[in-house]
Amino acid sequence: MSTPALEPSAYSKSFAAAARQAGFKAEPFGEIHGHDLVAYTRRTPGPRPRVYFSAGIHGDEPAPPLALLRLVTEGCFDDRCTWFLCPLLNPTGMLRQTRENHAGTDLNRDYKIPESAEVKAHVQWLQRQPGFDLIICLHEDWEAQGFYLYELNPLNRPSLAPAMIKAAQSHGPIEAASVIDGRPIAEPGIIRPISDPLLRENWPEAIYLRNRHGTLNYTVETPSAWPLEQRIAVHGAVLRAALTEFLQ
């Protein structure tokens, strides 16, 4: 199913306006081919959990950035936490509707020894931040038939995955495959690594974050074949469910 293009400049302006209205501070951390790379933070006074969300690292996955924009607009990011949002990590890929950036680099395989300007700048920004108590990276999968997620939870903290799966089920099916991307499904819709993910040759953002910034880490995936509105709704429902469970 064809998805309308997400124009990065227009999206960035819309996100900046919504984030400012919601009390976020824009933190530019780089620029690529005329497109600013911007993180948004809302630091609530007092002891609060620190929560990080990212989206748009693959340019052919428009639902995650749009889902974060909707959550900002709806007031999801309130005083319960201190928030760190990176809503569009690959603007040149988004402009071209390609997984890779303008140079053909898959940014989500560039975090072990960064070479791309985007990932180098992102890592430098991350290194200036405190540790995160919860990390969620939003994605889409063109091969999937249902929603699924990866969980990196090396300290065996209480899992948020069941609540996230339950929330996704209200909007569409859970992935039924027993193996996804060569990895076995631990239970319906949930992938947990068997081997040490740090041994992978190429690190995605999630593994870098798990190694350096936080030990409760999720990557959520909606099928690209679903209608765009359905994918946005699933991401929103899953993130809200994760936060509710996390903050109990």
C-alpha cells in the first residue's frame, strides 16, 4: 500500500510548534543537507523518570514521526516524567522515502563506530544527556503482517511488553511468525535476544542506547502495509500503555 510522502521541512516546523506549545525546549544538534537535526526536551523539576523516544531513522517509515507529533499535540508528555524526544533522525531519507539516508547509509546500523554525520551528531547529543529509565524506538516493518516488538532488558526489570502487546491488539493483529529477521519469537509478538546483542557487528540505535544510556529498551514495529492512520494509532496506543505500566 502506498503511503503519502512526509515532507521533512514541513514536518519539522509542525513538530517544533507543537513541542513549544507543550513546554519542550528545542536542542539542535546537527544539520544535514539543509535539514536541522533537533532533539526536544522537557525537564520536569524534581525527581522524575527520564524517558527517551526516537523516530524517523528510516526514511520510508513515516508513521513513527507522525505518532510522536500526535502525542505531543494531545498532551501525552506531561509532568509525570522528564522527556527526551528525537522525532526525525533521517530527514534526507524521509525526503526520498528511502530506508537509507541521502548517501545510501542505513543509519540504524551505524551506531557501533559511527561514520554518518547524522549518527555522529546524535551520539554527541546523547553523550550530553543523563541516563534514561525507559527507551522506546519507533519503527515500521515492510515484511511484517502484525505488530511486534524487541525487548532489551538485561537486568530483568518488570517487562512492559505484555501491556504493549495488549494495547496493540485493540488496533490490529499481532505478528504470527515464529521467526522475524532471523530471530525467534519468545512469545507472541515479543523478541528477546538469546545471544549478547553487543556482539553484533553493526549496532542499531537501540543496542547503542542499551549499552550506554539505559537498560529498559524497546523497539516497536508496525507493518508498513497497514493504512497510515492505523499505524499511527497503534504507535500511540502502545506508547501510552508502556508509560502507564512503567509509572505504576
